[in-house]
Amino acid sequence: MGAATVDATMEAKVRKRGKRKKKTSSTAAATAAATATDANPLDNGAVVVGEEEERHEDGENENNGRGDAEGEEEAGGDEEGAPEAKKPKVEEEEVEKKRKKGGLGIMTSQPFSDLPISELTMKAINEMGFVNMTQIQARAIPHLMEGKDVMGAARTGSGKTLAFLIPAVELLYHAHFTSRNGAGVIIVCPTRELAIQTHAVAKDLLKYHSQTLGLVMGGNNRRGEAEHLAKGVNILVATPGRLLDHLQNTKGFIYRRLQCLIIDEADRILEENFEEDMKQIFKRLPEDRQTVLFSATQTKQVEDFARLSFKNREGKDKPVYIGVDDGRSKVTVEGLQQGYCVIPSNKRFLVLHAFLKRNLSKKIMVFFSSCNSVKFHAELLRYIQVDCLDIHGKQKQQKRTTTFFDFCKAEKGILLCTDVAARGLDIPAVDWIVQYDPPDEPKEYIHRVGRTARGEGGKGHALLFLLPEELKFLSYLKEAKVPLKEYEFNEKKVPNLQPHLEKIIGENYYLNQSAKDAYRSYILAYNSHSMKQIFNVHHLNLKDVAASFCFSNPPKVNLDLESSASKFRKKMRKVEGRRHGISASNPYGRRGGDDKRQFTRF
């Protein structure tokens, strides 16, 4: 399949996705009842299995505001008729207090029409349904349109994608770029799914422009991509590995007139061990360029990477740092209700199954620590009549893309996934984020829950499963400004399906092998956890862990923990060497306050 065909297929899928029917609350009593139900998903029979929930949902969580790829159609501006002249100063102080407490939304009252942009771009923005800018857009776009290097930090769902795409389109429009000029803007994304989504938004934004757009990523037809590049691509969206491949080996790839390099989700690029690829990319691209780096979290590693990215040419200002969440009392969005439940290993799957059965009318994402675990749980749930989708890194790209868009379009459903789906993706109206396996550190938790309550006024729920011995992780989340409340579950209300499940695994050879692979991968992933003072594999009760994979006794599998840990340490040595230790007082491994920063703050 050629690149043009792939692009057309993806665009068609994007245009069909996620336009869910609006549901409105009929009465205040219905809303109160829904709120009471949401308060504790494991209380008052919320985990009872048997019949699917039949009550009509009042749509409290529908039509969440859209974030990176899609934004709120309207946002309230200043209230009319302020009676007193002195009130604006008071209101300004209140707004600042509210911002620091985390209660201020991501939208501003500043419309896109205030920007000095072309009529063609403005027409596309209007058709995309955007009216007012988010905070990151209002603060970043003016600097980017002035040609400044920018490092932007903003939570997920804050509108970062449009913040860099609008200036990119305007840059090439005013420079009169055509296909013969080649690449004028290159956008690097850490994952294929994020690259697909960014490409789709860029295509909408370029609707009335003549500039060309392309997408190159692993899993696509390389020859088709090379042919597309040879014809001239003005804005190129790429994953790091495939971009470097084309820079090195595609002779017809024109990029010597590159005007701007944009790096999205820089922290994730580093986590995926693409730093060496990025260094090679920097060497091959023209130094006389604008560089833009966006990240959801700021760590020492990201700052070190930024120093490699930005080229301070003579007479050029230092990069501008824009952090819209600096000083906030919490880093997750206001409309997100977060909780945790303490469940022993042998009850974990029973509770998960009960929760999913109870919420079949909702849109739910469940995170696991390994591809094998996603695969097994998806197979088992489907076998016991719980329909679900699954996405993980071992799937072929076409399968991942199809699954992603199927879930985007769905009004309800269950998606089991690894962290491949945790960053940057804009999946419409996700009601619940369930972290079945623990995140590696607080920032990973933040990225996972960032899939729900996106955009202005967005609402959603997050549930974290913890073992009794993992409760210390809560102190790290608290230090990372993540508020959680405890959800208690009544063990008596969870049906004992264990004998039935063990019988299924014992009699079904295929599921048995899949369960063994998942069991082994879970333990190896646990052993590779970076916060070993909390997630210690030697504290696990293997019989109980085996029960969560529907075994009566631990299966015989190769658990060479020392070897796997050694490989993991070797893989992460460079990362850990550049990062300060994670602790309760330093959950992100940030540098001390006396460290000098390179960036000008705004």
C-alpha cells in the first residue's frame, strides 16, 4: 500500500471517529443519582456481576471537551456588565489563586480570530469547530509565529497539537513553500498512533492551503513513503526511527530548506530510547532552523535533551520556556475523579471482571504492564462473553490502527492496552481509566489518566488497583500533586468465579499457554519496576498471583529474574545515570532549585 493510499484511509477513518450523540441530563435528581453512583464504583453492589447495567445514563460524561487534537467549540469569555470598576483587580487575584489550586480551566477568552493568521487558516479552524484558544495556545502561538525557539510544558489534553500546527502552517504559507521546496516543517512523534492523529489534524488545518503533507512511520510501506517524499512533502509527520531511515537512505528526500523542527511528547521519545536516533537526526538537519519542543512533564532528562535540540545561533534569543501548569496544586485535570482500591492478588481479576460487567454501557480503558497480559486478558474476557478490544506493541501496525479508530468511534466499549496508548492520543469521551497493573512512576500514572476528562469541562474517572504492600506508592502520587481517594470494595459482593475460571484455563490449551505467558510477563515486568522499594517482586505471593491468572497453583515457567533485571538495568543505565533518584520528596527526579536553567520563563 502506498503512502498516499495509507494517508487517505487514515483520514477517512479520522473523519468518521468519535462524533458521539449528545446526551443531556433530564433532571437534577438524575444527575445527583449519577454522581452518587460514580462516587464509589465498588460500593453498593457496583461490582456485582450477572446482568448488564440497564439504567439509562444521563450523559454526564458525554461530549467531553477536546484537547490536543480537538478543542472545545466554545468557551465562556468575560461576564458582561461588571458593576464595579475595582472588581477586575479582585477577579484577577481570584483567577490567579484558582489557577494555582488547579481549578481554572484550560480555555481562555481569547479567540483564534485575534491571531494574525491567514484567512485560509482561519477558515479551516472555524470548520474544525474551534473558537477560543487554550492557555498553551494563547501563550505559545505568538512566540512561535515570531520564529522563536520554544519549549512548552502543559498537561495532556491542553491543546498542544494546534499550538504548534497553526504556526507551522502559517510559516510555510508566508514563505510560499511548494512541493519542489521539500520539507519545511518536520514533526517528530514518539508513537505511530500519535503520528497518525497529528497527521489527521494537520490535514484538516491545511484544507485550503496548497502546501503538501506526508506521514512516515514504522509499519508503513517504506517504498511508498520514499516515492511520496521524492515528490516533495512540505509538512512531514514522522516517528524517529523511520525519519532517520529516510534521512540516511532516501535520495529523493529534500530537507535542506527546513524551517522548523517540532518534537512532540519529548519525554516519551526519551522513554522509548530514541535519544540516539534523535542525535543523528539533529546532525543531519540544517542548524539554521526554528526548534519547538513540547512535553507533558519536565524532568532533568528532558532539559538535557532540550539543550541538544536547541541551537543558539549568534544574535538569537534563548529558547522561551512556557509552562502553563507551573505552580498548580495538582497536575491532573479538574474534571477527573480519581480513586484507588486495595485488592489482594488472588481477587484482582474477579474485581476487574465484576467492574467491567457492571459498566458495559461506559467507555473504559484498562492498562496492563505487558503485551502478553493484554493479549491473555482480552482472550479470556471474550471467552467469558465480555466483549473488548486490545492494543499493544506486538500487534502489526494495521491492526493497531484499526483497533484505535474502532475504539475512537465507539460510544461505549472496553479497550485493554499497554502504555502504547497512554500518551498524546485524543480518544473521545473515555469514561473510565483503570490501571490494573501499577504504573512505573507518578508521571506514567499522569499520562495514563490523561486519556479521560480531556479538554475544557471534560469529566472522567480513574481507578488504580493496588496490592496491600503497594500502598506507599500513594505518598509519591501525593508529592506529585495527584489527589486520590480510597474506594472500598465488599469482597462478599464479588461472585466467586475462581473455580469456573480455573476449569476453563485447565481445559483450554490455547488459553492455558496464553495465561502462562501473561503470568511470566507480569512477574518479569514487576521485577523491572523502577521503584523497587515499593514494587518488590520478592514480596509477591506467587500462588495468589497465579490465581489472578486463573491457575490453582503457580505454573512452571522460566523466571530468570536476575537475568531479566540485568537486561533491564543495562537498557536503562544511560537514562538512570542522567536522572536524579525518584523519592517521595522528588517524584519526578527533578534537579534542585539551585540548578541554572537555560530557558526564559513567560
